[in-house]
Amino acid sequence: EFKDNGGWPHQIYVREARRMIGAFVMTENHLRKKRPTPESVGMGSYTIDSHNVQRYITPEGYVQNEGDIGVSAGGPYAIAYGALVPRRGQADNLLVSVCVSSSHLAFGSIRMEPVFMILGQSAATAAALTIDARLPVQDVPYARLRARLLEDGQVLEYAAPKE
């Protein structure tokens, strides 16, 4: 495979890079609904997963993988507007829809491309509101943002099917 490139792929897959530490940090506890998520701007639902962090040789001479995890989020979860917004005083004109403010495990689920598209739409809507009102991104009135997102068809909370 990749004989024309010394056995290396032409593009390296980077699963996770640096993430912003924003106004709100999404964690596994938010995804699993053990803590509330304020000001939803979209939903995710993928399994919380992480590839092996390292391999090592055990004292018995076996190869052991460490750091692999795959845990259900327990259904769809909300993603907070604060995870897209820098802390006050860091930047007032930046919205981040990919390198969102989240823990390593939370990002293991949030990292899916459909979620990035959802967050990109929400960030664009928030950007339009900040430009129109000449406000820092931290001061977007959530009620206005929420109303516009819902008007545009964004799903902000999960409603279980009726039995």
C-alpha cells in the first residue's frame, strides 16, 4: 500500500488536535447527562471513544494496549454555546466549531463531522447576531440565538419517542 510514497499515506489522519479552553468545557459527565449542559446550540450522539494512548511490554513479555475506551453516551446530548466561545478577555470575535472546549473523552464523541456541521451552523448564526448587534461573542443573548436556531431547524434538545 502507498508504494509511491514509501509506504506512507499521502494524508495523515489526525483524530484529535489542540482544543480551546473556552467559557464552558464539555465533559463526559455532560454527554452522559450526569451534569446539565446550559445553552444548547446542537446535539451529538456518537459513542465516547478513544484509541489506544500507548502500547507497552508487560513484565511477562506481552504487548499491552493502554487507554482504549468505547462507552455509550446514553443517547443524544446537548452541546453548550460556551464550548464554542473563548473565555471573556481572550478574544471577543472568535467562535470555534471544531476545536471546541471539551475534555479528551467528550471530544471522542463530539469529533464527528455531522456534529462539526451542526456546530458550524450554530457558530455562523451566532456570528451574524454579534455582527448585527456589535457585541462580543460572549454577550450574544441566548434567547435570541436559540429562537433563530430553532427557526432554522436546528435541534437543540432530545425528545424521546412516545410509546
